[in-house]
Amino acid sequence: MAHNPVSGLSLPRSERERIVPLTIAHVSALADAAPERCRAMVITQAGLGLRVGELLALRIRDVDFLHRTVRIERQLSRDGKALLAPKTPRSRRTLPLPNVVAEALAVQVGQFASPDGYLFTTSRGNPYPQLDYVRRVFRPAVARAGLPVGTTTHDLRHHYASVLLGAGESVVAVAERLGHENATLVLTTYGHLLPDSEDRTRRAIDQAWLSDGPETDGGDHRQTSFLVSN
């Protein structure tokens, strides 16, 4: 309970609803359910953790296939007519390019990239206004894939964060990848997804004792097996 200094009453804490991230199977089903020219959009957003405006602003020159990185420099305005500065200074970032995303983008560049260099466009070659993409592409794909009602493009960003945390990436690293100002938001949003650290703690202590072992006054090393058995 939170204390109200004015009334002296204890107020209930506001609890953030726990995120249940999409699985790889969910994301794959969503990509398969999207129109062919939009499949790479789903994979790219899930594999890079982008905001939808950042996704729609991507150009071929932002992708470095040789060095396997993607540079996030801009976001597309909601009406799709202008490139804007990223949401925050930290949102301007360079991301590692996973193979699964690189392969999807290579196909996209070969088949659907526009003469203006945009990676993701409508059949007329124009960048997608955000609302049009959500209404005409994303939501129908969600329905066809049988995903939960209310699944949004932001859930692909949550998926990215959950995969990184599950693989042992630090909270600080995940915050940098997502373009957050600090790690606090990652902790408050995804803290419940952090893997249980009990086994990691046990291994850390056991490995430290196995490696060095404590010395007695006489300089002898005790055996870890003795410590465990006693």
C-alpha cells in the first residue's frame, strides 16, 4: 500500500499489467498470415524490437548486410508523409542484425523495396501511414493467425525484449537495444520475465570454489566434494 502524505491514508499501489509475450510460433504464424510484401515487416519488427514508426522509416541504406547491423535514425510520421527524429535521443541506435532478419530483408530488397529506398511500402510504392498499416495489414493478419484479440504491433517489441532477457542479456543491454533512456522501464515492464537466478547463483559459487578453493593456514586446498558432503 502507498502512503498518502496529505490524508494519512494508505492507497493501493498501481500495478502494471504483466505482459505475456508472443512466442516464436506466434510471430511465425503472424508473418505467414501477412501479405507477401509485408511478411518481412513482421519478422523485422520482432527481430529488432522496433517501434512501428521506426520500422516504417527503414531504408535500404540503414541496413549494413556486410557488418550485420541496422541503424535507426528516424521514425515515420503517423500520416506517413514525413521522416521525424526518433522518440528520444537514445532511440537513435545501431542494432545487431540477426540472420533471420537479414534473410527476410534480402528478399524484401529484391522484390518490394521502393525506388526511394524505403524497405516497406504499399503496392503503389508509398510508405505506409501507421494507421493504415495497423488497420489494413496487421490486424487482419492477427485474426488470420489466430492470435489473441488485442495483439498490437508493440507486442512484437515485447517479444524481442523477452527473447533477449530469456537468453541472459543484461537489463542494461536490453534497454539500449529498445532505445530506452535507462533500464528502469525494462525492469518495471519485463522484470517478471527475468529467468530464475537460483541455479545461476548455485553454479557461480560452486564454480568459484572448484576453480580456486579456500586455503587453510597450512596452505592446503580443501576439496569441494568435502564441503558438499559435509
